[in-house]
Amino acid sequence: MIEEETNAFRDNPPGLTFFLNRSSVGIAGAGGIGSNVAATLIRAGIGRLVIADFDSVKLHNLNRQFYFRGQIGYPKVEALKHNLELINPEAKIEIHNRIIDVQNACSIYSECDLLVEAFDNIEAKVMLLETWLTGLPGKPVVSCSGLAGYGRTDIIRVDRRENLTIVGDQESDLSRGTLSARVGIVANMMANEVIEYLVGSDVTCGT
């Protein structure tokens, strides 16, 4: 009988798991970007996630979001927590089934090392980024802009500013529709930016 593996993160780059297990990341929005960023970070070995969203799982979400048919009708944060714990039951997943607004945006994520903006509404994006960057000025933010349609992966880019990183093509809008392939690319690039920030230059990320 083959001995069962006991370390899910055995194949991580050397030293990576140590840093990620001690890190806490806040995610605002549990849709196509938020749910997939969360899944990637949990697979990488992140120790704690704080996720907030007020919506419930719908059938049309399944073309790009990390949910399943049996979860339709459930609050997204509850369904996502369940799915993430199936990957790593030892991770701490704190969820908030509520609308994020100016009054609570900072308090929900005050103990996180880094913040992920994953809204699909432009007004909500602006509100959240302005609130975070003024109320939590020491915390870096990874945001998204432009992920609709399909193809044209060559124009997806990372725009790193002083305390804000934006991932996407920064031109496509949701009128072009959303598809798992392009949403997944942006979400994974965002997760990679999160990991790179948390780890810094202290880990040798060889292949």
C-alpha cells in the first residue's frame, strides 16, 4: 500500500509555505475574481482569508466562479468557505455575508496584511479603493480592471503603483460578457501579485 502524502504543499517553491501560512489576505467580493483568487491562494498555502460579499450563488455564475450546482441559492461566502476548506481544512476562513460600504470597509479588513478588490461594479470599486487607501494607508491593494471577453491575453498587464496594483487589460467592459478563461487568467495573475508581495525577496522561487 502506498503511503498517503501528508504535506499538501510539498511542491511549493522552497520557503514559500512558511511565509504564506502566517499571512492574512482580505478579499472584497466573492464572484469570478474573488472566488478564484481565494482558491488559488488557498492552494498556495495562505493561512487566513477574510472574505466579504452579500450575494448568493446563481446558475449563471457557474461559467466562471468557484461554485457548484448544488450550491445555487446559498450565500456566496458560505459556499466559498466550504469549497476552500475542502482544499485545506486547516486554513482560517473568516466570512462576512454583508454589503461592503464606507462605514465597514476598513474594519472588516483591518487585520489583513494585504487587500484584494474583486468588485464588478465601477462605483463600488471607486468607493472601496478610496476608502481603503485613505483608511488603511499602510496596506497594499491588488485590484482588477478589464477582464471581459476572450482571447487577447497579450494585452492583460500588471500596473504597479505606490500602494496599488491593477491587473487586467484596463479597457474591456462587461458588455462583452465574461468567460472563465480570461477571468481565471486575471484572477491568477492577481493571486501571483499577492504572493509576490507577501513573500518579497526572501524566498527562492525556482521551478
